[in-house]
Amino acid sequence: MLLVIDWGDVVYQLITLVVLIGIPALIVYFIVSSRRNRKSIEEINRKLDHLESRK
């Protein structure tokens, strides 16, 4: 039996898989990144407040 592969369907399925995995991964990445940035900003603010209180 001859197996015929429709490459258009294969490409479509791969793109769909990447999109279905990629969108939630990007959302999680942005949430984690924003939390990390917020913690860094809070640490900088604490250091600045400490420096200002020493004057």
C-alpha cells in the first residue's frame, strides 16, 4: 500500500501545535517576567530610601 502524505496538512498541524503551546507559554513568561521586574524595582526603591534616610 502506498502512503501519500499531504504536506500542507502536516505543516498546518505543526503550526497549530506551535500556536496552542506557544500562546500559553508566552502568557506565563510575561507574568513571571513582570513579577521579577517588580521585585527588582522594589529592591531598588528600598536601597534608595535607605540612602535618603542616611542624609
